[in-house]
Amino acid sequence: MGLFPASPDRSPAEGAGEAYRPEVDGLRAVAVLVVLLFHAGVPGFRGGFVGVDIFFVISGYLITRLILGELDAGRFTFARFYGRRARRLFPAMFATLAATFVAGVFVLSPLHLEELSLSLVHTLFSISNVLFWQLSGYFDIGSEMKPLLHTWSLGVEEQFYLVWPVSVFLAFRFRRRRGVLALVVAVGLASLVAAEIAAGRAPDAAFFLTPFRMCELALGGLCLWLESTTTIRSWRRELLTLLGLALIAYATHAYGAGHRFPGLAAMVPCGGAALVIVGGRGRVAGALLANRLAVGIGLISYSLYLVHWPLFVLVRYGRASDSTSLEKATLIAAAIGLATAMYFLVEQPFRRRRSGRRRLSDPAFGLACAGLACALILPSVSAIADRGWPGRVPSDLRAAAAGLAGMKDHHFDAANAQDRVPFPALGQRNAVIVGDSHGADLLTALLGARSQVNFRFLHIFWDCQPILGPRPYGEGTPIRSREYAEECARQSEVLRDNPLLEAADLIVIASSWIDYGMAGLPATIDYLKSRYRARIVIVGGRFAFTELSALLTQAATLEEANERFDAAKDKFGMKQEIARLSEIAEHQRVDFIDLRPLTCEPLRKGWYCPLFLEGGELLYWDSNHWTEAGARRVGESLRAAGEYDYLF
């Protein structure tokens, strides 16, 4: 037995009587490897998430082929179909979920163990994609803190398995294969149109939810008709295979986090996968995709997909620095090793009859799955009910972390509806803060320090920047989609004509700055100066740190937590931000407030930024937002500095 399994007589995804296509397993290898390298952080694979889309095309092809083949032969039954799917999916999934939960108990913070448990339960019910869609948002924890985030694609596939066999069966009964072809085309086109619209208006829903991914699965089904009704000469097959691989390579290299996706953009890698499937019986496919190494990786691809992401998350959990090249290579090798072991020890025993051994009967297998599911659900529900079993964390750090989960719910309390409250007719000075959640933080700080200024807050949502000049989000702005840019531009147009600005004596611009936001700041200041008489202030200089809940769990003492927190700050990026904002303020002749001295201590080289205040209270509640006590500390420091009296 080698490291990788030898090619089977037929693909595990195909039924008896269907010719085995080793190049499809090779395509599986391409899909899982680009995902693996993307998640490992290997340069050149920033669009490796498209590997999941390749898997969808393969699944659509193989499942439609399997169902139609058995319908043609008159031996399709739903019981046999779902029995095969269960034996294919459940053993490795149960093993991964169990191992991840046990490891999470020792590694994860209470907050993250609670979220892991919630995602585990949803995974068992094949709806984790719905959960992650519901959790997505501005204050959602990062993907690097979610060991089961990758199971969203299993949710999509399992939901596809629920509806597709019934749909194909009914279409076949109605018009035989023509009816199924009509179903594939209709579902594919409707889903593609919906996905393209949703990618701009509701990108999280488009990414996670099955209706917007059906076009990719349907494209796989369409490959059946393309390969069976089209005669393709040998040299054209070679060309199709090369073109398909080129499209996949392009998407893997050119796509990225800010790319509008899925929708039409997904058709590039999906179309590439379809071309490989249709044309992939030639010499090129044989050399590149049907060799033993590629087929072997393809056969373990399901296990490799399952184990790699929990492994990466749990090993990297709470780390302040990026992985080195050696660490990335070690993680990749470990993932492949674990996947190979799981393929032989978990996947195969439940799917193949071994000589001299009886395979577990379908009823017994079903009972075993139900028992394993209950064994996973019970501790998960307990961890959810107990808020992540906080007794695992040292008592002083447990007390500090106890309120983290609820702090985000109160983050905007002081800022809510401030854009609709007019200034009083008489009284103190009037000031408007324009910005995102960092602006809301500043408002909380100033109110906590008992400022006598009448403050109002104009809130920028959706990760937009406070750019108020003409054409704030024009061509060339590096933002995720046209619809997204239009929404940000709409917000800017509404804010810059807000009557509060006309009555303000002071306009404060405070944001989590991004490059294009700073690039648009001079035009914003010019616009405000041309329209309003107010004094203008820019605020910046807030470090971003590691995710707080993870840090508190990994530290043994408050002092160690302080040191870990300080080590996690983005020093280089902040140095560039301060230099740029200072230059803009000087050139535009406006005031600039550097927040670093208010939350950090200057050293000979750089800054030391503690997590805890003198009384043991947390300064931050996540990677970059102040707690109520932290905001109060910042406000008091601003007042005590003496040079910011115009704020009080």
C-alpha cells in the first residue's frame, strides 16, 4: 500500500455499470489542492476558494449521471441512492466533527467553543451554510476562528441531494431525458440570474445559500448532454482540457477576497471544470489528471477537504504572527497524512465489502449514524447552554472574558438615531462625528468624559469610508462590487447634505481607515470647507490586534495576556496610516488627533499597548473596538491632554 490509494475499478461516486473516469478524480485533486493552498496562505492561490465551485460541478455531473443511468436501466430507488450517499459522507464527517470538538475543548475560548458547538449541530442537520449566512456581518468573528466554516459547502451539497433526485425522477417520468435536460437548463439559468443579482445586493446570501449555487451543480449535469450528443475530435478534446485547466488557473490566481462572487464570475472556474469533464478523455487529461498521484489525491479529496480547515484553525488559533513557509508546508503535509489515514480507516470500511468480512447492513448503519449524531449533539448542546464551558479558563481571565459576547450588542447604543436628532436652539457648541464604528467609539468616549459639546453622529455602514467629495466612489475604487460602490456612494450623498453639518461648529472624521478612504480624504475636506464653516478634525491611529477571545484563552495570566495582545498589533500598517493622515492634515490645514498615546505607552522603538486597564478592566472587547471602560479612559485622556479642549 502506497501513500495514495490505487485507482478503483469505478469512481466511488458512480454506480455499477458506469465507466470509471480517472480524470474526474484528477479534477477532484485540482479542486482540493487549490482550496488547500489557498487556506494555507500560499502565494499565488488567493482565489483558491473556487475549488469548492469545481467540486459542485463534479457533483452535479456525477450525481445526475448516476440517477439517469439507473433510471434508464429501470433500477433507480431513493433508498439505494440515499444509502450510498450516507455511506459516502457520514463516516468521515462524524470522525471530523468528533475530533474537532474534542480538540476545541482544549484549544478554543468559551465564545469560540460555543460557536463551534452551534456550527456542529447545524452541520449534522445539513444546514451549516444557513447558519454561517445568518452569522455573517460586520462584527462576526473571522473565518480563522471557525473550525467548521468549510462545512457550508457540505450543507449545499446535501441540500442538493435532497431536491435533485426527486426533481430528476419527476422530469424523467414526464419527458424522459428531454425532460431532465429541460430541468437542468431551467434550474441553471434561473439560479445563475439570481446569483448574479444577489452577488451585488446580498453577497453573503449569494455565497452561502443553495439556490444561488444550483447553477454550478446544474452545469455539471449539462455536461452529460454535451459529452453524449457532441462528437469531439481528439485534438479538440485536448484543446478543451487545456482551456479548462487554464480557466481554473486564471480564477485561482486572479480572483480574491474583494471579487464579486459567485454569479457570472463563478462561471469561469466552473466552465473550466465543465470543459475538462467534456473533453477530458484524451492524452493531455491522461498525463495531467489520470496519473496515479492525481487520482490518489482525488480519491482522498473528501477526507482532505474535511480535515484540513479544522487542523489549520486549531493550530493557528490565537497566534499573532503569520505562518512561516516551513509551518505552511508542515500543515499541508499533516493534512494530507490525516486525510490518507481517514480514507483507509474510516471511509473505505463503510463503503466496501472486504474479503472475509460482512459490510454493516443498511439498517444497522442507519442506527449507528443516529447514535453517533446523538453522541455529538448532546455535548454540543451542553456547551451552547453553558456558554462554552468557561470553567476551562483561569478564573481572572474568565471574569475578563465573561462579557465579551454581549458587548457588541451595546456598541452603538450611544450613537443610535443621532443623525436624526437636531441640535438645540441655544446652548453649547455643536459638533458632528462622521465615521464608522470607530466614530461611534469616539462618541462614546467623549460622552463618557462628560463633554459639554452637543455631539451628533453620522454613521457610515457596510465597511464604506467617510468620503463625501464629488464622485466619492468612481471608477477605480477598489471595492467589492458595483452595487456595493453604489450603496457607499448613496450613503455619502445623503450624509454630505445632512442639515446637522450646516449647524455644526466642529466636524470630526473618525474611521477605520482604508487606503482608498485616505485617498479620498483631501477631496472630502475641500468639499466640507466649501460648504460649511465648521472646524475640521481627522482622527486616526488605532491599532488592530488579534481576536480577543482566543488570546484570553491561550494566556495563563493577565500579564501574559497583555504581552500577547501587544505583540499582535499591526505596527507597520499603522506607521503608514499616521504618516499619511498627518500629511493630509498639514496640507489641508485641519486638526489631526493621533489616538496612539491615549491607549498605548510610547517606547524608544514603537509603542506598548496593554489590553487591561489599571483596575483589571478590558480596554477592548474585540480586535479594535473599545469597551465602555476603555472608551471612558480614552475620553478622560483626551480631556487631560489639554490640547483638545474644543472637544469638551
